[in-house]
Amino acid sequence: MKISIIGSGYVGLTSGTCFAEVGHEVVCVDNNPAKIESLRAGEIPIYEPGLEDLIKSNVAAGRLRFTTSTEEGVDHGDIVFIAVPTPPQPDGSVDLSFIEKVAREIAAVLDGYKVIVDKSTVPVKTGEKVAETVRRYAKEDAEFDVVSNPEFLREGCAVDDLMNPDRIVVGANSDRALGLMQKLYEPFVAPVLVTDINSAELIKHAANSFLALKISYINAVANICEQSGADVEKVAEGIGTDKRIGRHFLNAGIGFGGSCFPKDVAAFIAISDQLGVPFELLKEVQAINARQLDRFVDAIREKLWVLQEKKIALWGLSFKPDTDDTRESVAIKLAEKLVAEGAEVTAYDPKGMAGARQHPVGDKIRYAGSALEATAGAEALVIATDWPEFAGADFDAVKANMTTPLVFDGRNLLDPDTMRGRGFTYRGIGRGSEGEAG
């Protein structure tokens, strides 16, 4: 099939590449000429495991190409995906101006039947607005259908999530459009859930908000564990083995971040408020998430007493491992809080340092060439992203490198007893009593 993706950001580029990988002819469109030139030159603007090789192989095979022309994209595709940003507004609602602009651009060049697919994460009823917009600006006899096809990509695992999805959601009000979408997804072995458009749009916000709820729930439990001397890891294992609950996303830490969860929770709250059914539970999810980072900073301050001029090694800047994405990263927010109190922060992240430099705090922290280098002369080591290489670090060398062997593990990456045996004072999240150096 011939597929076009308008918007070559994280979702659009990864989706288009995977569609090409299963044999479809794909054109990715973006209004940023520099990005398109870089992609044509084989330079990939994001880090996602496995993506670069797939892009290069599919470009070489002639199944994937890039353009700045919306007209070229619409002319090419039987199915035209909209995968442009939907950033949050100050009140938490979603800025749909990019969606509206693309809908008008599609309408202006629409010639022949097309399926127009909302791939971006959008509020319920957006599909109706897209259809209205296209109808308003297109020729009178234009033929099209609008479909909702939400993405469920996890950064760091996006290629596998696309190639081996656990479900595919298609919201369609037309048998003709549904038939084309089913043909598109034939190469993917996964159940296809067919819904109306409004239900499909709600599924993405509801799913991400529920996962965020699980994170805030286990963080609230972790705080109880700290005060009672229990171990949240054992509690999470005990409740996670219940098939009705599951172990995924029951990992205590310093809170959720990234480009999806904070935005989608805020958007779902705004949507529910606009519909007159306030979602108070999600407001508490947000509040717990914000307090979690403050509690962690309080614990660091309690141990170091004064943060002014304290040398702190920060491991992790990306919002999660296996990505270079630092948008809404809790690690960046932690760095901001430490710097605001006068701490001297030296940071290391395998992929996130370039992104960190783009934040306001970026020029106020130092950057190290390795995890070990970051600990030189440090009075505390803070782990903010659970990269596997941090778990495998040479902690004997780390201890020798530090001025005082204090570790604040914001992701429960390390084992408290092992760290205590190596001579560290260790503080995790909800791990009972503080592990003092032996």
C-alpha cells in the first residue's frame, strides 16, 4: 500500500519506517527543510534502538523517502497519517493548532479518495473537527474518511512496539476506511480492536493516565514503606503477582516524566473538566508525582544538611533509559532543584547530555565523559535514570573516587545490602531503613 505520514517527529518517523519495513511504500513529510535534508543524508534526529538501521535499509530499498511537500505526500498516499505535535497549553489542555493546520493543507490538495488518520494523541472529538475542517476547505466533491489510530509506543522500545504490538486500535465510522486500515495492518500479527472514532481517541488518554496512576500509587505505598520499615520492592512483587494487577509500572522512584505521561494526564483532566465530569483521581496522581521529587530532594538535604557548594554526581538526564529524550525529564527537574540550592552538579548520561544542554539549567551543570568521571570528588551520588550501565558500574572505583560514599538511588536500581557491604550509605525509595556504611 501507499502510505504518507505528515509529521516526521518521534511517532511519525518511527511509524513510517516500520510500515516500510513490512513492505508498504512510505513518504514521510515534514515542514522543517533541515530535518528532511538530514534524513535524506542518513542522519537520524532521534535516538531509538534499532531505528537508524531500519531507516537506512528501507531508504536503500526504495520503500521510504522524505519530502517537505504536503501535496506530494497527499498525492502519494492512499492513507494519510497526521502525526504532528499536540503540545500542552498552560491550563493542561491540548494545543490542536498543528492538527488544524495540517487538516487545511490536506484539504487544499485533496484529489481522489483518501483515508485521513489521526495518529497524534488528541482529545476526544478531534476526529469530528478534522472532518469538519477538511470538508470546509476541500473541493465540494472531495471524498475522504477520517480515522483514529492511536499509537502506544514506549520510547526505547518503539520499534518492537510497532513491529510486535499487543493491540491495534482503529476508530472508524466507515466500512471503506476500515477495510483499508485492516489491509494496512495485515502484516502485523496482533488483535485489531475496531471502535467508533470517539472511543479510539479516549483509549490513548485513558491508557496512559492509568499507567501514571499505577506509578503514583506505588510511590505513595513507598512513602508508607519508608515510615514503617517495609521494603517497597517486596510489596510491589507481592501485589504484582496478582494477575488482576500485574507487576508492570509498579516501580517506585522519583516520579514519572517524559513527553507523554505528564501531558496526557493533564489533557485527560482538562477533557473531563470540559465535559463537566471532573477527574479528581487524576488530579491526585499529579500531586503525588510532584511531591515525590520534593521528598527525594528533602532526603538529600537532610543528609547533606546544606546543599550550597556541595559536589553532587548526577547519573541520568533522559527521562528513562534507552532514549535521548529529556522532555519533562524528572532528572532535569532534579538538577534544577539542586542547582537552585547552590549545589555543584556534575552529570553523565549515555544519550541525554545533548538534550540536557537545551534546558535552562543546561549551562549551570558540568558534564562528564563517563559515569565514573562524574563522581570525582563528589560528596553524594544521585541516580535519576535507571540506565543498565549504572547498575553494572565498578562501585569500588566509584567509592575510591568520591569524597564521601553517599548514594541516593531515585530509581531503586541498586541493592541496598550490596551497597552497604561495599561501604556506602545508601538511600533508595521506600526501601525501609537507610543502609549505613559498614
